[in-house]
Amino acid sequence: VIQEINGAFYFMFQACEAKHHDLVEAQIRCYCIRQDNNHAYVAFPMRLQQPDDNLGAKMMLTLPNRVIHRIDNWSPLSPSSMGRKGAHGTKVAGATALPNAFCTPTWPEAPQRQVDAEQGNKSTCVCPVCGDSFPSLDFLRRHTRYNAVQDKNNGVPDEFSHATWSDDQLQSQGWVMVNEEPSCDDEASDATFGEKSPKAMPLAALSRDEIVDFMYARHIEIVVLLEGIEPTTSCTLQARHSYRLPEDVVWDKTFMDCVNLGNPEQPCGCLGACAASRRRGAELARGCCHRGGR
């Protein structure tokens, strides 16, 4: 399924264990096979948000695991991954360049995740004056507002001074302005506490139609590889499954619950319910990826 959560689109499916003993050290990987600009089919790795691929994408297959990939600007499911840029270092009248956003990849750069920047683990923009990097444009704007006053009082030349940017200037360079909850930190001097302040994000304003059109044009197939160690023989096993996009995907749906409480005849509700009800859990998402069959 593809869901829209907090303004972002997420591709997700479920994976579970179909047998009565789980794989040891189970982990999952996803690849997107897509037609490139030169009409050649290329396999692109997909970064996973859940389970976190920075932690090895480990899974406990006793219960259904929801695998989540965010369709951000680095995602091979996004048109932005074809080279659509966000902000560029463009001059504005009487000020320094607008900040450049690390928001879109160009081959052969390594794919990143937008969630890492939103949680403060990476930088998405750099101050064009002093070179400081920040996880979001909101922090950069606070930095420039403070230093712009200091530079003016210290008589720093304009070409070496920090400057502020209006929302219209940022939007013209590809930044997306998102209205947030009321805040007392507004750029306008006459702002009062309780007013809404827009937040700038280094994201291309992708719509559902753009993503669907891109999927149809690129003949996308997602290959899922689930690996682990079989506890009886200690052999490494691998299960494979694939999804064709957009034929195998539904929008704005969720997964049905396939786990229930036990009963006197079957006290262990987790293991038994997962095996007996996996069809019910796969009704909406066109199948869990599990060992022993599709």
C-alpha cells in the first residue's frame, strides 16, 4: 500500500513467518528495478525507515512486520530521483545566495533518507556565507536572522554579510513552505505569539498524480529479499517476492489485523493466529512476504 502521512508518501508492505520456528537474524532488503533515462533497466537500492536499515533492518518474524519506505527525493519511486533539484545557489537582490539543499541525488551519489535530517542526524542545507550546516532550513533562518543584525552593527560589507530570505524567494527556488502549529518565532517584526509560522522543507512538492505517472512511465518492479538462518540446519535461507507498480499497489488503505488473543483450545494466540490468519492480514496489501510460499 501507499499511504500519505504528515504530508509525505510511504510505500509499505508486511512480512511474517509462515512456519512454527522463526528464522534467526532475519533481515530484509528492497530493490527497485526501474527504466532509466537511457531506457535501460537498473536496480536501485531502497532505503528503509522501518525496520531501520541503519541498524541492519533486523526483524522478529513471530508477528507481522510492517516494512516502510518513504518516497522522498532520494527514493527511486520519486520523479525527483531523476535529477529534479531543490534549492540552488541563486543570487537575490542586495543579499547573498540562497541556501543550497542536499535534497536530491545525482548519480552516482549514495541514497540518503529525509527522515535522518528531520530527526537531526544529518544536514540538508549550508549557510552560503560562513559554511555552517544545519539539519533544516528553519535552523539556518534563525542563524542568518541573528547574524544579519550582528553583521550590520559591525559594518561587515554586504557581500560578506548574512541575509534573510522571504518565503516567496525560497519557494521560487524549490523549497516547500509548510504551515505549522502556532509559534512565537516569526520572521516578521510585528508577529505576535500564537500566529502560525511557515516551515521551509527541502522537498519537491510531489503529488499523487506525479508519483503514479512516474510509476507507469518507468515500468517499476520492487524486489524484496528476506534472509535469515534456519535454526535446525544453520543454513542461510532467502525468500523473494516482487511487486509491480502501480498494479500491485493500493492507495490510502491499511492492513487488517491478523493477530488475536488465544483461547482454551489454542492458548498461544500469537504464533497460531499468525499462521492461521495470514490470508486475512494480506487481503488488502496483496500478500505478506513469508517463507513457504507467496
